[in-house]
Amino acid sequence: MTTEPATGPRCPICGKPRVQEFRPFCSRGCRDRDFLAWADGRYAIPAVEVDDDPENAEQNRAQPPRDE
């Protein structure tokens, strides 16, 4: 048995060496944490909604932005 450090891809959650069974994670725990983060919406990309109605878009351009 060698004591050389593992090389190659690491678990994206904790940084330990990956395990084939849980690829790309190192354990069931890291896999489950990643899934829970995804299910909670923590991986969501914020978006700006665009009004596709040309009539409303023209009306919005004519009004100056309000200071709140």
C-alpha cells in the first residue's frame, strides 16, 4: 500500500478525492448535499424579465425612471 496523495479530479463539495460509485463526489453525503442545494434553488441563475409586448415596451421607454 502506498501513501502517495491521490491525484486527479476532486469532489466539488469538499475537495476530497472522488469515488467512482458517487462520481463526481466522494461520498453519498456530498452527493446528497449537492442535490439539496439544487432542490432548494441555490444554483439558480438570476434573470431579468423582458417585456415582449412592443406596445408596453414603447410606453416604458417614454417614462423616465422613478427614484424611490
